[in-house]
Amino acid sequence: MRTHLRKGVAGAVSVATTLALLLAQPAPAAATPIDDAFAKILVKQVTGANAKKHLNALQAIADANGGNRAAGTPGYAASRDYVANKLRKAGYKVTLDPINFVQGWTENNPPTLELTAPTSKAYVPGTDFVSFEPSPAGDVTAQVQAVDLTLPPTPTPSSTSGCETSDFDGFVAGRIALIQRGTCAFATKVRNAGFAGASGIIIFNEGQPGRTDPFPLDLGEWRAGVPMVFAGFAVGNELAGTPGATVRLKVDATLTLGTDHNVIAETRTGNAKNIVMVGAHLDSVPEGPGINDNGSGTAAILETALQMKLFPVKNKVRFAFWAAEEIGLLGSDQYVEGLTASERDRIKLYLNFDMVASPNYAYKLYDGDDSDAEGSPAGPPGSAQIEKQLERFFDRRGLGHVGTDFDGRSDYGPFIAVGIPAGGIFTGAEGIKTPEEAALFGGTAGVAYDVCYHQACDTLTNVDATALDVNSDAIADSVARFAFNTSAIP
């Protein structure tokens, strides 16, 4: 015991001494900036082997708690406490940030959707429309207002109704929003309608072949606070074509909310007006322990935080371990929504690390500049520079890399939505590896990057050690550089 303690103290003194000597040196030349020196130290300290120790702990937590670490379960609570305790002992300022999620939803009676003016018509629940789970209870009669509909529907491009807050420009608060399915997530449309002051929400199917009828759907989203239903195309088309249509919309349901916590850890030093945020989601799906998704990202940023605890950073670094990502990005979304405008302005950039050790991996960097001109658009200004910083790490090691879209499936989404530049690394989920990627990274073409994605087999055996080690180093490199220098970010 004493020998281990002495060795740890000696290591800490050695690192502290090195850092002090670096800080005492004159301002370095551009070719060897001080952030480069700190990055080299941190990369050397952060190893895949040490990150693996955190994965071992998360697997043990899942094993002891029903096989998963999902939001609202003892497995998540134990994961939260493991991370928080490690960070507190390392000297970080740790906050358990409460967030809500749907713990239960029961529909007590069939919903009601009736046209009350200028004519009368009752639509049939279960056939013409269904309640969105987890719709809050409510009974409202109001005029319907269409939101950026595409009628008649076209196969390409798909409807973008309700996908942007600007779609609700001119929306009269208190009316029922009539929104068409297409392009973005249902939850996004619901959130935007809620922000616009809708008293109820009707989303109708898009109208393309195979996309006409309603079907039961759990959004995981309730925060608009109003009754909401999913209707068939015929219903939406009829309401849209009826001038001055007024409807009665009623949902009779019991909604129960639970509380979980993000773990937020902040360096004690650094400029509080220039914050570098680094995040990974901590929860798993209920089906499994979530060791690649997202124990890998959690372990890598946790180890980075622990190893840089002695760094006298120039910019404050804030590590976030998000709750309830798997049920709608709820942890990060509620965190960003709860920030004031001035608090958002202090966040210079956000780095996201979700699934960084997939067994059939590819090194994918979020395409901050939309250089492929396909799929999702570029991130906010500064996102391209984050991508370039990550590219330089892989280039220095002679490792290939490809771009991946900001497709809204991870916790960068809420940050991008409010204009905060973002970037990060992703090694692939249920998507299929291409022959070109197999030639670049090895592995097997025609097979999913992670064949155990969202399954019980996402265990310690579902992690590639090489990808974990390389990406842990890449994370350490980018965090260290931005901790000392964000001048490249507009």
C-alpha cells in the first residue's frame, strides 16, 4: 500500500514540476506552442488500458443491476455515482444536474379529435388518428393553423414542416398546430410547436406511398405540455383544406415523470468566460450494459479529466456525462435549454464522444464544414476548425479518417441548435461498413460497425482495444489544445 501511494505521489510531483517548468518558459515559438507541449503530456498519460478500467467498472455495475445502466434504473444511479466520485476525488467542482424523463404513461380513455367548425365531423381513434405517447392530458378546442405543409406531397424533397423554429413565424399562440411528418424527428416538431405556444399538436403522416396511416409511437417527448396526436394523411389533408377549421382535441392520459442527473465537472482554474465543454452520454439502453454505447466515450473523457487534473488550464474545461440520451437526448437538451443567453455565450465549443470503440470501427469525425456537400449541413461557425484540429491528430499518426454528418442522433444536437460550434469522434453504430472504409481501417465490409448496437451483447467483448486507445489519445489531444488555446474558433 505504501509503495503504491509513494509511486502515485511521485508521479503527480513529476507532472506538476513539468507543467511548472513549461509555464515558466518564455512564450514559445509558433512552431512549438505551449498548448502543443501540454497536449503531448496528456496524450502520453491517457491510455486505452486506463480507460478500459472504467469500462470494467461500468460492466460490473450493469452486472449487479439487471444487466443495464438505463435512465431511471439503479444501474444508471451507480454509474453516475462512480463517475462523480472519481471526479470529486480528482479535485473537480462536481454538480449533479437534475433532469426529467418519462417514467410512465397510461392512456385512460380513447382520444378525441372532432372538427367543430365550419362543419362537424368526428374522426375515429385508432383508425384516423392515435395519441402520441407520452402526450400530456388535455382538452382544447381551437382553430387549426397549418405549419409549412407540402401539399400535395412530393417524394423528394420530403416535407420539412415544423423542423425549424422559423416555420412557426406568424403562428398565433393558442391555436392547434397542424404539422406534416417528414425530414426531422417528430420530437423536434413537437418541441418547436411548444415553443411557438401551440395549445395542441396534430402531426399527420406525409402522404407518400406507405406513409399514409397513423401508428402507435413513443416520442419520449412531453415538454410542449399540450395534448398531441398522430393522424393519417387524409385527416391532415382535410383539415388543411378547410378554411377556418376549428377542432376539439382531447387526450385522457396519466403521465408520470422521473428524475435523473447529468454529472457536470468543471476545472477549478481557467477563464470562466471561455469554456471548453466535453461530453459523452452515460446511460445505456434497457436491453444491455452499453459498454461501447456509450461506456467507451464515458471512459475516454473520464480518464482524460482525471489525468489533466493538475493542468493549470487557460480556459475553463467542463466535462459533462449526460443522462437519458437514449430516450431523446434529454440530459443535454434540458441542460442547454436551462442556460441563460450569457451562459451559452461563455461556451466556446462543445466536443462530443459517443461510441469511440466500435468493434468494426471507422474513424469518423463530425463534418463541421460539410465538405462532402451531402446530408446534414455544416455546424455553426467554428465547427470546421474543430474538425481540422481532430484531423491533424490522425494525420500526424498516419491514420485515415472520414467525415460523418451532424445527423442529430447524439448530444451535440442541442448545442448546435443554439449556435455553439461542435465536433467529435464516432466509430459507427448500426450502419454498414463500406468496402472503401474496410480498405482504410481494416475490418469487414458489408457488416455493421457495431453488430451489438443496442443489444445485450454490448459488453466488454464488444470493444475494439485499438480504437479505444487511439481515440482516447485523440480526445486527450483535442481537449488539451483547446484548454489552452481556442484562438482558431471564431
